[in-house]
Amino acid sequence: MLKSLFDSRHERLLKAIAATETDKVAAHLGKLDAALLIAPGREGEHALECALACGEPRILELLLQKAARPLPNARCGTPLVCLALQQEHSLALLTLLLQAGVDANLEHRGQPLLHLCVEYCEPERLMLHLSRLVQHGADLNRRNADGMTLLQRLLPLGDQALLQFLLQSGAACDETWLEAVEDAALATRLKQVLEDQRIRQLMMGR
């Protein structure tokens, strides 16, 4: 009888999450053990995974306040943060997961989170996601399964603001990479960014 009541509360929580009923989610959380947040429901998904699927940052925030650490993967084995990148409110969801202790250098299938952002984030929002990961300690020079750094991967796109951001944030750059850039004006600008950084470091005694 007690187990049945416990399970039904769990299912009601999952239904409230799916319906994005924030108040009901908060009410159910007060009656549930934290362990149930990673227990699969009838559909096989746990509460944190459901929260990402519904795409409501406030609901994920409520769950994370109670969930035990470390956070589990989704039922398919995919890290929750990778699912977050695929949602409409991906920046807010990513931020919450990083604040909850997710490793900014996590890799999935040979792709660091920084590289996964390139795959999932719209170009106009990519820099915001990369910046947030860098703020939480992501290594800009971490190579993916193809042996490429993020800068190498993004150079062909020719986005000057994004490339300048990477260089100013500490991305390493081989001179041969810039020689291969077809846009001469872009290559010149990026070389100037590197030179400005070199001079700044000399002035700081580094």
C-alpha cells in the first residue's frame, strides 16, 4: 500500500513536469525522496530527463535543488547536458547544469561540449554557449575525435567576431592555420589579435 502511494506520487510528479505545471512540480517535490528523481517512470524516463524534454528551465532548477550528485545520464546513456543543448532554452538549461556541477570538459562520443555546441546551437547563439562553458572551465584547446581544436573547426566559417572571441579567450593558434584562411582580410585581423595579445603578455611580464 505504501509502495503504491509512493509510486503514484512519483508518476504525478512526472505528469506535472510534462505539463510544465511548475507549482505542482514544487508541491510534489516536497513529498518525494531525492532518490526518486532518478528513478524511471512508466515511460522509462526519469524526472530530470523529463524536465529537459519539456524545456522549462524553472522546472529543471527545482529538480536540481533536490537531486543527488552526480547527476545521472538519460536512459539512452546520453549525458543530460547534451540533451540540454538541443532544447529551445538551451543556454538557460546549460547554465543550470553547469552550476549543478556538470563538468564543462565532459565528452560524449569523442566530442567535447564545446564542439557539441557547434553541432546543436544556432550560429547567432553559439558564442553565448561557448562563453558560458569557458566561464566554467572548459578547455578551448581540447581536441575532438578528429584531432581538431575548436578554433581549427571554426576557422573555415569565417565568423570574425567568434574567432576573435576564441583567440582572446585563450585558444591556441598555429600560424599555418591562418595561412590557410582564404579571406586575407580576416587572416590579417586575426594575426593582429594574436600580436596584441603577445604584446599585452609582455607588458604583464608573462
